[in-house]
Amino acid sequence: MIQAKRPIILSPSSTFDEAVRVFKSGGVIAYPTETFYGLCVDPFNRRAVEGLFRLKGRPEKNPVSVIIKDVPMLVAVASEVPPIARDLIKRFWPGPLTIVFKAHPALPPELTGNTGRIGVRVSSNPLAARLSSELNSPITATSANPTGEKPPVAPEEVLDYFNGRVDILIDGGTLPGKTGSTVLDVTSGRVVVIREGEIPSTDLQGPFK
């Protein structure tokens, strides 16, 4: 029996040169966020996005969110930033708050589930932030598990799901997990809670008054 090839394992002290190569070639990188491990592909690479959906067994109608390295990178993925979002950004980024914007037309429709909207956050995990920074690109932020399975909080759990099917695993140790990021939609000019997660809606206060 032929064993599946294990991914390249990177530690916090590793260079990310191999991650850059894999990303540019359309490969898949598993990496830690402030909640769970996620799967990174180039969100502008349509073939890579389609492969990500197949890997997870994710329904085509379900959008995939992205992580950006900083607020200036938001213009690469969002076509407009409503005023109501700016206060949320100042108060909760970096952190587990995903804000849904109208998507930039350069993004593949598969990424947005053909909704024309894209969820975005700046991660407070230093390795996720470093990955986006060294790639100089937004990165997909879907959790590193098959659809319907428990999101992984440890590198071993990622390997249990995808050993031989991801190219690189960035080992960030065991993560907090819990409930994932809070997701808000601001495309209508007001705040709509899609999913309550790490940040309770009661903590958001201002935008809900």
C-alpha cells in the first residue's frame, strides 16, 4: 500500500519561501488562526478555489471568507467599505470578527458562492498575519476540515483530515478553538449578524444603537 505523502511542516521559526512557492503554484497551505486551523489558497486563482471546494466537499453555494494582512489590503477584496464598517474595523481588527462586504470584481464568483459578497478579517494570530504579509495577498480562511466535521485546533487533527492532500502545514501548536469568528454583513449599510462567535453582539454595541 502506498502511503500518502505528508505535507511540508513549517514552524514559527521557518522561512516561508516554500509557502510562497506553493501559493503561487495553486497549492494548499494549512495554517493557524486565532480560532481554528484554516486552509489557504490564492483567492484570485479560480482553479485553486475550485480545488479547495473539492478538498473540503464544500457546497458551491457556500462562500469562503478571506484573511488580509492589514486594513489597506481591504481594497483588493472589497468593492466598497460602508461608513458603519469603519468603526468595527478600528475596534475589532485584528481579531475574530469577519465583516461581509460587496466583493471586488476581481474575485472568482466561486469564492463568493455567486453572492457577490466576501467575508474579510485581519487575524490576530501572528502566523496567519505573517503568511498573508509574506504572500502579499489575501488568503482564504475556511477551516481545515471536511464540511460537516469539527474544525481542527491542533496540527495532528489537520493531518487526520488531509494528510497527503495539503502541500504545507504551518504548525502553530494547539489553538483556542471555541466558536469561530463572529460574522457581520454590512452590505446594506447597517449591521446584520450572520453568526455570533468569539465576539458577542452585545460587545459590538455602537453599531447596533
